[in-house]
Amino acid sequence: MRLIIAKDYNEMSKIAADEMAKSIKSNPEIVLGLATGGTPVGMYKELIKMYENGELDFSKVKSVNLDEYVGLSGEHNQSYRYFMNKNLFNHINIDKNNTFVPNGLSEDVEKEGKIYDEKIKELGGIDVQLLGLGNNGHIGFNEPNDELTVGTHLTNLKQDTIEANARFFSSIDEVPKKAITMGLGGIMKAKEIIVIASGKGKADIVSKLMNGKITTDIPASMLQMHNNVIVIVDEDAAKLVNK
Ligand code: PGA
């Protein structure tokens, strides 16, 4: 894994956006794996700026998101479909028909997972997968567990994830307890992976990602087995890493 340490959140966002922009320019029909959460917002703003400057064209880009809350429609302002439209898709020239987010309202989530994995295959697989890092080591909504799942699946959110995400809702009771997420197989099949993290709160998990043992208790530790991962963090998030 290649570690890049940025000065602060803004520089982390810029470096990550530049990395993604380079891939989009070299393959205008790229399939991007995208993530939600607080961390990627700055990077998406940088990509929007590049689009507005005429530097980037998203007309042929396709995207696949990692996860969605079960029970929220794409119109719900805390759904990840809504997040992607608001923070990126509404501001660039991507064709929304080429953007995929799991359907949180699916009646048969198991079937939805299979359809989603088929879709990714049909697109030719993910070229560049963006990942945030949960404080507990989750990637997508693959939570720490005795075992991890390969394909897109239904998952129960851990209490620490529900607490971390409560900041986006008016009360913790409103945070969905279940989600549908791409599995570790889907993530690990991406040709390149970009992990971003910022702030002191992520220092412990970043050090476990970089230097810790591979364990299902820290799903992100699996990334050590992928041969093309760039980890872009700010100084605060890097402070416990053995460099
Ligand atoms: P955050 O979430 O970017 O809001 O810190 C990361 C994650 O849970 O994957």
C-alpha cells in the first residue's frame, strides 16, 4: 500500500481528486466505485471544480456506490443516492442512468445484492474504488465480524457505526439499523483502490490498516492483500502510523 500524507483535509481532498482525475482522463469510460460519508465531500468538490474548469468530462463515466441504508428511498435526504446527487452528480455531466446505488427499498435484499453484483460484472468491473474508513475499521458497511461476506449483502449496522452516523440525522433513533453493502469480494476485485481518511479520530484505525494484522475484526485490514492501494490521509490521521 502506498501511503500519501497530506497537510490537512483540503490537501487530502485535492490529492485524492487529482488521482481520480488522472484515471478519468486516461479512460473516459471508466467505472468508478464511489463512497459516501463526511470524508469524500471535499474530494467531490474538487472534482466538480475540475469539471467546471473544463478539465474533466464525465459524459461516459459510470459509477457504482458501495452501499445504501435499508428502508430509505433515493429521495430521502439521508439516503446515499440523495447524497451522491447532492454532492456530486447534480453538478457534473454524468448520465444518472450510468450511476448505480443499491436499492434500499428492495423487497428482496438478497436478490438485490445478486442483481447489483451482476451489474458490476456487466459494466466490466470497477476500475478505481474510493473508500472511506469507519472508526471501527469498516469499509462500505462491512462491519467487524467473525466472518466477512464476498458479495453484495444485507448487513446489520454495529452500534458504533449507528452512533457515528447519528450526526447526519435529527436523532439517533432515525438512523437505519440495516444496510445493503458491496462485500469484500466486490471491493477487492477493483483494479485500484483509493482510501481516504482525515482527523485525529481516524489515527488508530489508519495505523491498524497500515501496520496491523489482517483480521475480520478490522475489515479494512484485508486491503493489505490488494496490490494496488493508495492511502491518502492528513497528518492528524497519520500520526500513529509506523512510517
Ligand atoms: P466518514 O465515514 O467519512 O463520515 O468518517 C467513513 C465511513 O464510515 O466509511
